[in-house]
Amino acid sequence: MSTVLNSFDTWKKFLGERVTAAKNMGLNEETISKLAFEIGEFLDNKVDPKNDEERVLKELWDIGDESERKTIARMMVKLAENK
């Protein structure tokens, strides 16, 4: 079964499309970053990394404290927006 998580580029594109949709709905950067953090928490707890990039992100997520995880989430949003 293929998912958006199988390819990191596909994941970034998918996330970028969702960020754009959220902005079009009127959500601000802070709200989008909070949602990205919640998605990160879910992925960390429920999804096994599918590629090398996801494994690195999971390792960083796992060693980071809450503040650092929020930074990773914000950076992922920025990365997705620039794709």
C-alpha cells in the first residue's frame, strides 16, 4: 500500500498543499505550527519511518524536548511551503 509517507518529497508536497489550504481557510502561522506539532506527535507514536529522512526526523524528535519538537514542526512547515 502506497502512502504519502513512502517518499519524503511526496510528503513535503502533501504537507505544503495542506499548509496552503490552512492559510486559505484563514489559519495563522501559530495555529498551523501547533497542528504540525500535533501531527508530529501522532507520527512519532503511531507510524514507523518509511525512508531515511523520516528516520532522521524521528531520531531528532525523540531526543528533543517539547520546545525543540515545536521548532522542528515549524521548520517542517517552512520546508513544505518552499517546495
